[in-house]
Amino acid sequence: MPYNILILGAAYGSLLASKMLFGGHKIHHVCLPAEADLINAEGFRVRLPVKGRTEPVLLDSRKLPGKVTASGAAGVNPADFDLIGLAMQEPQYGSPGVRELLDAVARSRVPCMSIMNMPPLPYVKRIPGLDYAALTSAFTDASVWDNFDPECLTLCSPDPQAVRPPDEQVNVLMVTLPTNFKVAKFGNEKGNAILRQLEQDIDGVRFDPGDGTKIELPVKLRVHDSIFVPLAKWSMLLAGNYRCVTPDGMRTAQEAVHSDIETSRSVYNFVRDLCIKLGAASSDLVPFEKYAAAAQSLSRPASAARALQNGALNIERVDRLVQLIAKQKGMSLAAIDAGVAMVDARLAANRLKAKQS
């Protein structure tokens, strides 16, 4: 059965959308007006590397079985959809128009799947035993999540890496690390039935790249019983992504991880131990060695570092969230504290510069 799926965001969100379209589903992106006009006129393109092929496979949304449309936030009714994906950066949900739409999403009780690095606060509330009010300072504006039912919201770990090529139109996405999306089950069966159908649809895809062959494509959707599986990304973010941030600039994720491998290992395993203390099983998480091997191919600075370099006034603060949760569990690590302080300082400098200009 085809689903109507709403995705807030059209950059990274187009990667998962491209896989869903193979199942004949209808996807509607909420994005900026120029992006919406381009998607409505030309669809979107995703370049996907496939093992054994020298050139990436091009997925053109116009040639896939489903249908994609796009618009701004105004006039979108969440109740018209079967599933809603959140694929914007966390600070964007407080912006005019998006904030109101997000609140309508919350009130609709339509199953909602976040594809952010930063887990929405209602998802964090599915982790037992925390002082949730003490975590709000990690969010740009925690009040935007007030009306969500945690049972209707789940988290999908955005493990695949992708970028918009700077010399191409904004409807083009290039995948640089074609790993799988890992989503935790909802707290209700209605949403889980949709996730299982999407998982099957994507598993069944066999694509003809234009030479008459039928090939299996990477980037699957994997549904997990444990709410802790998507949190495996936390170790990666703190050992790699946030350590791309330097006092006055940025470095690649490969450099962040491998220039001081022992510090990277200590940060990674600290966060891994924290997740286990919260209730994760070792099998829910990813060993450091596997991540370090993948990081060898991460030749760009992470999005948080790029945003700071470009003068961002707010970024997703998974680093601070992890620090605050660890504090509640009586845990701390000097390298993490130093990293959080560095991001704080870079944000303060950006805000001062914006105020003076």
C-alpha cells in the first residue's frame, strides 16, 4: 500500500526519500521556496556509490515509481500523511512557519521519525531514569517539542553521509558513505507497521543503472527493537564530528579521528560506556575499530564545523546533551568537556560578530 509521507527538509531528506520512492510512495518535502520550485519542476537527483562500479549510480526522482512534490511550511496539514520525517537541523525547528508546522505535527499524533543527529527531547524521554528538564539547555529551543507524545516519535540514525555538491543545483545530493539508516521502533504498532513495510520495500529494490543489469543498491532502512540502537551515532559524533571544530577553524573528520587516535578512542568508548549505562546492549552499538576504519574515507569537515566556520549562531549540540546526561550518571571526560567549551566559544564569537555587524 503506498503511503503519503511528509519530510521536513529536502537536502539530506532526499536520500531516504529516494529509497522510499521505489515503493511507489508519495513524498512531500517542506523546504525553502527556491528549493521547492526546483524540485517541483525537475525532481531531485541522488548520486549513490555502489560497490564494484567505478561511477556512482544516479537516482532521478522523476524516473522512480513514487511521486515527489515540495512546498514551504504554509498550508501543510500533517493529518493528511501516514508518516512524517524530520530531516532539518535541530535549530531550524524554531524558525517562523516551521515552528508552527512542527507543533501541528505533534498535535496530529501521526507517527513521526526524526532523522537528525540531535535526538528530539520527546525521544530522549523514552530513555528511563533521566532528569529531562535538566537537559533542555542542550536544545536551541526545547519548547518546540512540548506537545509531542514520545510514543508517536522515534529516531532514525543518519549514518549515511551525503553532501550537496557546491557547484551544482540544490536538488542534487552526493552520497559519500553509503551505510544504512537505523531506526528504533515506535512505542505504538501503527507506526511500526509502516516502518516494516518501508524496510521491505527498500530491501526489494533492484535497479537498472542503464546497462540492462539489475543491481542491489546500498543504503537500507533497518528497524530495531531497541531504542538505543540510533544512539550508536553519539560516539561517532563526539569522537569525530565535533572534533572537526578547532579553535579558529576546522579539519576533516578523518583528521579529527586519526591525528590523535588514542584520544578519539577514549572519547568514543566513554560515550559507548554511557549508552550501556543508560540501558543499551553492547550489540546495539558499533565498535571503535569499525568506526575508525569508516572515518578514513571522511575527507570533509563535519556539518557542525562547517556551520560554525560560516558564522552559524546555533548548531545541533549533541556534544552538550551527552555531557549533561553523563553528568547525571556521575561520569565526565576532560576531552569532552574541552570540546564542549570550544564549541561554546566559537558560537559566542559568531554571535558577538553578528551583533556588531
